[in-house]
Amino acid sequence: MRSAGSFIGGLLAGAALGATIALLYAPQSGEDTRKQIKKKVDELEDELDVLRGKLKTKGGELKEDIKQKIHEVEGRIEKMVNEYKKPQEAKAK
């Protein structure tokens, strides 16, 4: 999960850097360039917000899946312990 986040972060950073360099070399006024840079930054922030939301959702789903698996394993362990106890209790009687 962490490597995917790093990859996406790097991808977004690279896209931002590429867009900024392209804007800086474009033949236009400084004011227009600054406006375009601000627009691109705002777009990237929006994309990051969407990505954060998706990651939060996936994280919540993963958390629920883990809880369910833990519950299943606990049930199996309890069943195994009870099966082990039955012969031991019978011997004690």
C-alpha cells in the first residue's frame, strides 16, 4: 500500500514539475504564467483530495476485512481449544 502511495505521489510531483517547467518556458506574460501555475496547482490539490478520499475509503475497507479475518481466526482457535479440552476433561473424570 505504501509503495503505491509513493508511486502516485511521485507521479503527481513529476506532473506538477513538468507542467510548471512548460508554463515557465511558454511565450506569455508573467501574470498569465502565474495564473496558469495557480490553476494547475489548484487542479493538483483537487486531484490529491480525491486520491486521499479513495485511499481513506480503501483503508476503511481493508480495516473491516482484517477485523473479519481476525474474528474468523478467533472462532477457529476457540473451536480447536474446546476440541482439545474435551478429551482432557474426559480423562479427568
